Amino acid sequence: MTPYYEHAGITIYHGDCRDGLSMLSHVGLVLTDPPYGLAARWTGGTWGAAKMYDDARRWDRDLPTDAVVSLVSLAPKVIVWGGNLYPLPPSRSWLAWEKPNKLQTMADFELAWTNLDRPSKLLKEGRNADGKRQHPTQKPVTLMRWCFAYAGEAELTVDPFMGSGTTLVAAKDLGRRAIGIEIEERYCEIAAKRLSQEVLFV
């Protein structure tokens, strides 16, 4: 694949991660948030009727199980948000994101599976800590920075389900090298624009 965006140690590839993972080497950390397979089962009152969710019901219909399971052998450190929805090995190290602004029609927390051998941890952070979301399942940058701190040092981080690029934005903020792969081109464009902005955190 040809880079869609490349600057200061951050690279975006537009394509299917199942075609691109084989080209990667020296990956130290996989940090990703793949589809949860919820599609029409999403709830959330009026927000679920917003236009950004129309197409999401297409790409969030099925779980990319084979691709996610293959990530376990890609790097020595792996963090998969929504990992509780996939047949991954048992782990003592789970991450939990608790959302203080709780709503009856939405999840109060989300879980990330890891292959690390550390105590499980919890972070409280708002759903839209970065302002208006540009992707229906966009995670806060502070959440991904927290994941980086939990995982520790890594030569190269890969996010095979990049979405709007939050993992890469966090990597840029922290001065880390990272690669993102995203199958939807419009999200590649959004991520590239976010990365073109000034660093927000040091």
C-alpha cells in the first residue's frame, strides 16, 4: 500500500488491514478499536438518528474476527478495545473506560483486552472529551494516551482499525512513531487533517 499521509513518524495507509499487516515489521505495540458488530443494535435516543451513524450500521455489522485474532502474534504488546467481543486468549490485564456522563440507552463503560501481565486498570473520561466527534465510535485522545502509558515504551505502534486517527493523534502528542490503516477513505482524510494540526499535549 502507498502511504495516504506521512509526516514526523506518523503514517496512514488507506486500505484493508488484512492486506497490509503482512508488510509490517518491528511493531512493538498494537493499539486499536475494531468494530463491535452492533450495527442496528445501537441505541442512544436521538443521537442514533444522526447522519454519521447511517454508514456505520453498514461497516459495524460484522466482526472482523480473523483479523483481530491475528493481531495477538503481530506485536509483543497488544491492546484491543472491544476485545471482550472477540475470541481472544484469557488475560489478567483488562482496561476499562468508564463514562461519567451515564445515559440509560448507552454503555456506561467499555473494555479493552490486553496481552500484558499487569493489574487491570480503569479510567474515567467523558464520551466527547475532544469536542464534537468526527467518527461515530471515536475514542478520546486522553484515553489513548492513557493506553500508551499503560503499555510502556514501544518502537512502533500500529492501529489496524484507525478510524478518525485518535491513536495516531495521541502518538503524535507523545512523540511516538505510529502507523494507522483504515478501509474508509473519508476517515483517512479526517485523520490526516487532525494530524496536520498543532500538537495539543506535551
